[in-house]
Amino acid sequence: MSASSKSNLKPVKCPTCGDMASNAARPFCSSRCADIDLGRWFQGKYAIPAVDAADDTIIDALIAEAEADGTGRSRRFDHEDGNDDEG
């Protein structure tokens, strides 16, 4: 970031303490507040929402189907292009 673009930054409040952020520690007002925030991440106080994983029963059914017919492939993917039967 160039010096001229740093001076054009909109002032923001520190997410840790609410004081105005300094450019050196942006978006925090100081390195202390940045360290406090990092510590909160390490302690698990913040979390990013996750998307639920695929249901294992579907995966297990596909594996069982592939093993049962002896080909090692699910019949759902019999097309040469690899697309399933639904699409």
C-alpha cells in the first residue's frame, strides 16, 4: 500500500477496545489490542460458522454399492462423462 493510499483510509474504531485505530496496527489501535484479539482466536472465543458435512450414510451406501457389484464403481456413475444419472 502506498503512502498516499494510507492517508486516504477511513478512520475505524478498534474492534477490541473501541478507540480509534492507528494506521500502524490497523484495524486495531495498538499491537496490544491486536495480540488480545489473536489470543481470543487461539482460545476458541471466536468461531467461523461451518457448513454441515455430507451425511456419512450416503457415502457408506455408495461404497457398499460399488463393492457389491465388484467393479469398484457406483452404478450412479455409469456415463462416460462421469455425470450422475440425475443430471
